[in-house]
Amino acid sequence: MNDIRHALSRRSRGPGRLAALLLSLVVLLGLSGGTALAGPNGEKKRSRPAVVVPASAMDAVAAMQPSWNLGNTLDAIPHETNWGNPLTTREMLAHVRSQGFRSVRIPVTWTDHHSATAPYTIDPVWMNRVQQVVDWALAEGLYVVLNIHHDSWQWIAKMTTEHDQVLARYNALWTQIAARFKDAPRTLLFESVNEPQFENATAEQVTRFLNELNTSFHSIVRSSGGGNTDRLLVLPTKFCTPDQALMDDLYTTIRALNDRNLVATVHYYSWYPFSVNIAGGTHYDATAQKDLDDAFARMHNTFVARGIPVYVGEYGLLGWPDHNHPSRIERGEALKYYEHLGYKARVAGVTTALWDPGAWAYLNRETLTWSDPALFQWIKSSWTTRSGTTSFDKVHLPKSSPITVQSLTLNRNGTSFHGLWQGNTRLSYGRDYTVSGDRLTFTTTALTRLAGNRAYGVNATIQARFSSGLPWNIDIVTHDRPVLANATGTTGAFTIPTRYRGDTLATMHATYADGTNAGQTDWTPYQEFNKAFRPDYAGNGIILHTEFLNALRDGERATLVFHFYSGATVTYHVTKSGTSVTGTVA
């Protein structure tokens, strides 16, 4: 994925040589057993009936929907378990199939498993392991997309200055991969390279280099014989970005190759400010929605409408979910994004592959359970239907004020609104709420009952139900304006004492007296959540990260405005002097 810094941070977590030893044992002994082909060690186990692949590339890619990524695994650096995931098993892939996925993308980083000089021979143990995982997936009735992954930035990016060496190395890898898998069924697809990029290249060079890689890949695979003569081949844009100019370049390449079995691939991680919560992107607002609408319309118009299938090889949000840190994107806003994406993918006629980096995000690969089952249900529901939502998933009631009527906007998304429930009890229209057009209004009577003793936090959860899809949860929240306190610390450790009083932090705005932006992100005053700052709800604090503090001007006061999801704001001043930091309430 584009935000590789998060993945790279997991290097130190792996067992190193022990991982390599375990990998060798898995391959040599076939600990989980079973293959679809004649495996590297002759394993023989039951398989599902062979998948019949449609002759049409468009129909075949449609049959791959939905898809899932075995992320941060065979693409981990340098070994399979170094980024926190366990060794892949056939049972894991069978579970993925049981959850409704019809295909799996298996990213592979080859850098540390082949010689960096000619003839660039792939380590046979690694090649066997890759085949073993591929075979397990095929045997479970899954389509498989196999690629060259982080090699794209590790050495392929040097094509600008080391053109001949990079091309020779790339060609050697695909020659060996194509030869190994030439007898695999057509349910195996090859993807030329993940998120290709080229250091210090001009726009003309980017176009030329990527066309050269894609064309060379196509020639090598097609000339290798066997099942590779009509295998579906997946070709990317630069960085797998769905910008129009980049997709136009890829369309030109595909048309020139004159091959009915080619697939275009791009990735989609939403409008960047929303995806990582920066620059005020705290809500899945009209700007974020339009970014998605436009991207999927471009995919359809550039490729699908012209008979070329599209495989969205990765989708998700760059900063969510991450169960190791506070959620940087408000939950309901994230659910809206996933619901919208599933719908627009269906409208555009493209296949989507969820990027899953492992246990801290979606599927826990050790327990084979979803880290957030409700989130997965929203993703799964989006594959076939629409769900209604509201403008926010919380109604905030200030404890310091009398309860008054509160309203939300209904987003019916093509459904019909069927009313509100608290558990199994249906709320009464007129007495508890009213609807006027798209305006849903809660009465004072209902809110007083739902708020109960008005303790800070969530007092009750009600459900808005619609004619299709999943019910939408709305929390009734009692809060008061958060209270911050003075503090001292260092650039290495600084926490603002904070009484949240039922509220949650949305973002932080940071400026100097002259109006310029304060912090490491100088193009916006709204700094990145979990990178410049993060809430510590259990510890009653807001942590300012070292990177943010080090970026402050020495001796100059920065004004921080903390925005909360209730709409409340609190202003705070921070001054750095050397390594000392002082914070005061405005």
C-alpha cells in the first residue's frame, strides 16, 4: 500500500532466522498439507471442485468479486512473519473462502529471496513456499492474483539510473515465476508489479518505463507456454493511482498489446485528508464522497465501458482500522465510506480487493476471527445491497444544559426508512421522533428518557432501520466541554491533562501568532491524527508526539485548537524551548 511506513515499522517484531527456519519446515514437511497442482513436495489432499473460469476476461474478473489481500505476509520484509502475522495455512485460506470471498491477492516481495546479480536466481525454498500458499488458495476454490510487490520501491524504482540492470532483473524474475506456474489453472492471475514508481523520473520517463515493464512482462508470460498462453494478466498504473492521465497511459498500453485477457488494476484508499484524518478530514463529507464517485466513474469510463475489466487490487483507509492506536477516523464515518465504496464498485462493474494487513486490522489470522465483526458485516453487506445511514452516528446532549430537540439528516441511499428501535422496542412516531423530508428529529421526551441519569458518555443506542441493508446505530451521548490543564514536559514526552467528560477528539488545529501553520505538516493547520497528536482516553490526556514538538519553532508560542465531535473546541498554548515544553490553557 502507499503508506508503507506503517508496514515497515513491523520489521523489528519478527523472529528473523527463526522465521526462515519455520518457513523451510512448512515447505519441506507440508505441515498444513494440500495442493491444487502437483505441489513442490507432492502433497495430496482433498480439493474443492475445479472452478470453471469464464472465457471472457470481463466475466472472469466479475467472478472474482469480492477479493481479499493476504497483506503483510509473503510481501513482508524480509520473511513471512516479520510484520506480525503468523505463517499462512490452508485453513486460513479456507476460512477466507467461507466468509464469502471469491479471490485472494497474494502479494510477494522477492527482494530478499533471489540474487541481486545475474542470473537473479530465486531461492528454491522461497519459490516452493510461494507455490504452496498459491496452491492452497487454488485448492480452496479461490481465484489467486500473484505479483511482484515491494520490489517496486526497493529496486525497480531505480530504473531511472539503472535501466538495463533493473529490466534484466525484473525479466529474470518473471521468467522464473512464469515457468514455475505455467501449468497452474486459469484461476491464477499474474500482476506485473505493485504500485510501480521511478525515482526522479520525468512524466515522459514514467510513461515509457511502465509501458516497458508491462510489455516485457506480457511477452515473457505469453511466450512461456502452457496455461500462460491465455492466463489473465493484470497491469497497473503508476502507483496504482486512478488518475485519468495515468489510466489513459495504461489504456494505450493494453490496446497496443491487443490481448483479450488483460486486466487493468488500480488501488483506492479514499480522499487522502479523510483517509488519514488530516487537513480537517474528520467526516465522510461531500468532498470525500465526490472523490470516490469520480474515481470509480473514471475506472468504468476508461476501461470497463471499453471492454477491459478492472481489478481494484487494494482498497481501504490508510489510517483505519488500527487497533494498536486510538481510532483516527470516527467509526460511523468509516462505515459510510465502506458502504459507499461497495455500492459504487457494483455500479462501475469493477472487482474490489480489501487490503488486510493482518490481526490489528481486519482478520485475525491466528484465531480466524474478525477483529471488528460489525465492521466486516458492513463491508460484506455492501457487496450486494445498500444500507441507510444518518448525518452522524451520535446525538450529543450537553449535561450542563436542558435537553432540547435534536435532529439528524437521513441518508436513505435508495432505501426506505422504517423507523427507530431501542433493542426490540420500536420508538413511537410523533411521541419519540418525527421525519420531515430527510430530517429526523428526536423529541425532548424521547431524549430525556434515553439519556437516563445523564452520566457522561453513551447513555443509550438506538437503531435506524431501513428497507434493506444493515440497521444504523445512533448513540445518545451526554457530554460537557472537555477541560484541559497546564503541563510541562519535554519533546520526548508531553501530555496535556484532559478531562473528556463524554466527548471524543476529532482533530487539532495548530498555528503561530503570525497565522502560519505549526507542526510537521506545513501545508495545513490541521495536523495528522495519531502522528502529530493522539488522545489517551484511559489516561485522561492528549499526547503531543515528538515529531510534532520537534517541528515547532523554538521559543515561539503555538496556539492549538482541539476540535471534538460534539462540536466543542478548546484552545491551548504550547511553547518549546530547546527540549523543554510548556503548555497552558488559553
